[in-house]
Amino acid sequence: MKDFAISDDPRVQAQLDRLGALSVPQGRLGLETIRALLARLGDPQDRLPPVLHVAGTNGKGSTCSYLRAMLEAQGLVVHTATKPHLVRYNERIRLAGELISDDLLADLLAEALNAGADLNPSFFEVTTAAMFLGFARVPADACVIETGLGGRFDATNVVPAPAVCGIATLGLDHEAFLLVPEAGVPQQPLARIAFEKTCIARADVPLVTQRYAEPAASAVVETATRIGARLIGRGAGWDAVIGAGIAYRDARGTLDLPRPALPGVHQGDNAALAVAMLRHQDALQVSPEAMARGIAGARWPARLQRLGAGPLTALVPGRTVWLDGGHNPDAGLAIARHLRGQPPVHVVIGMLANKDPAAILGPLGDHALSITIVPAPGHEAHSPAAFAPFSALPLSSADDVAAALRALPGGGDVLITGSLYLAGAVLRANGEVPD
């Protein structure tokens, strides 16, 4: 298991080493282990401030970022759980607005690991247990929690009664986990994905969703109805038009909100979902003015991020360098939409071997000037041969991003993409560690 960072703190590193020995036990699905672990820890998930729970294929992390920013603009104190981290494991747990300290992180991980030593928990279950411990012990007004894979069996899906649940965009991703054959669930792939994500819903709790194509739309409705959630879908319970700003409307009225500072039309959609979630829950009051300030001020690294001055960008002076950790078809379409109207780009891509090489290169089409394949740090990645069928351009390879940038032809901007693991390495190398 390599989905964790190296820490400079020896106490944290000792617990990360223990986490590194954990993985998802083969064939085990369900919430029994996380529930057993949390019971030993006193069920901290039952003692949280109001929870806003978000699932989805793409956009859930950005939606959480907007929720946090809007709540904080209202003057509220917010815990946030997002994943994966990019550089430091601490990024997964934000307590009262600040990244968890090394000392507290080491203590909470040790407590969760010790309590579950004989339960064979997964990396994600221990991480989630430590997160719930921190959220229950540190005072705050709200918790914003992002799911990991899916929703039904995600370790975060044990909160008994969130204030509101939300589902961002839906698409195919993590098929090896989310499409495991099973009786009694939708068999069509996209419907199955929708079913898995919608299972974060709770009876009588608002479930706010985006607009989906069939068969995902029907799967969302059917699953929410079976659970007894109060479904509030885009186009029915709320809607938004993304233009120069966000024209939002629901049964309570209309709002004229700014476009996010985060680039891409899809970020307007993510921000609108966050607004709809806040507007359809009763536990927290957030004014339209705070919503506007939060939307304008939200930041979410490695999602169409324009890199600043640093050691890597200095290798390509005068060029804009975009960084995006996207790795599935929806992310590829979002990247391509954003780059239309921008100068063509040299693509530096490192993609895990279990991802589709066409996901990014296909939508980019002739907007790509060159393609350089680099490793995805710490993980098995596609070789240049895997990308060959999806681009007419000659392919080259480099040992790392710095070498790729040094070898680029003249002219054009740069897009570094294909993996959040690669994105984390780029942020570290360019001195832009998320805080």
C-alpha cells in the first residue's frame, strides 16, 4: 500500500509505516470492520457537529472545498475530510480549519491502529477512524466529509444522520472496486456506479444531486426512493446557469453568484451543487453574501491549477504550466473544455496502469503539440506503448517531470496530468505544498 506520504516527523512516520502494511483484504466488502473499530473507540461518528457528506466520480473534492469556504466565510469553524492527499498525509484531515498537526495525527493514528490490531482493518478504515476521533474531540460547527471509493461500502458511510448529502458528477472510474459482480444491484455499469454513490443517502435526509443522463438518473431516483431520502435533483428541486456568474434558483428564490476563481465551467457546476446543499439543510445558516465570498475564495490544488514560480516552472520560462490530476474520461473532457481558446499544450502525462490511456489524450485531440510519458511516482504506470493508439503525435518518455520539461520543443504551454500521485510530486518539486 503506497497511498500515503513520507513524513519528516518520526512519530508520524512510525504510524505511516504501520499504515503501509495495511491493504484492502481480498474479497471483503462491507462496513462491519469499520463499525467494529469505531465501537472500540467509543463510536466518535455519533458525536459530530452537523455533517455534509459528498460523493461522486468527479467534482466531489471541489464541492467540499466550496462548502468549507462558504461555511468559513459565514464565520463558522469547519472540520474537513478529503482524499487523496497530494503531498502530506495531513491534508486528509483538517481540524477547525487547519491541517491536523503532526503530534495529534501520530496520536490518533496510533490509537486507531492499536484498537483494531486484530480486526485486519484497511488503510482507509484506520484513516477514517482517526478522522472521526479528531472530529469528535475538537470543537467545530460543521464537518465536510468526502467519500473515497463509491459510497455504499466507503468507510465514511457510517454517519447516522448527516445534515445533508450531495452527489457530484457520475462516470466510470475505479471499475475494479465498484463493478464487482453482485446479485441484487444494477448490472449496467453507469447505473451501478450511481447506485453505489447514492447509498450514502439516509432516510428523511436531503440528498442533493446534479443532473444525470440515463441510466444513472433512474438509478439515483430508485435508490434514493428505496432509502427514503428527500431527493432534490438539479432541474427539479434546484438549477443553475453557469455564464459570467452563477444564476442559481430553487423554491426559495434566486441568487446571482460569482464564477469561481478555480478555472473551468465544471467548477461553476460544483459550486452550484455546494450552494444547493447548503440551501436544502436546516442545521447551518449561511447567507448569500457568505456563499459569494466562499465561491470566489475557494482553492483546490491540482485541478486545472496554474503553477506559480518555482524550480519546475523555471525550466520552461515564459510558458503557462497547467497541473491537473485528472485520470478518467470526465476529467479529460473538463481539461479539454478549459484549454479551448488557450494556446496548444505540450502534454506531460503519467497514468496508473489500471486507468484508460484514452481518457485524457482523446478529448485533447489536436490541441496537444507533443506528448511525453513519465512515471507515476510509487505506482505501476502505463508505458509509452499504451498511449500510442490514442495519438497521432510521436511519443517520447522521460525519467521525471523535470527531465520532460527540459526536453520540450519550443512554443506552446504545458499540461502535466494523468494522476494525482504525479500531481503531488509536481507540487512538492515546485515548492507549492498545499496548506
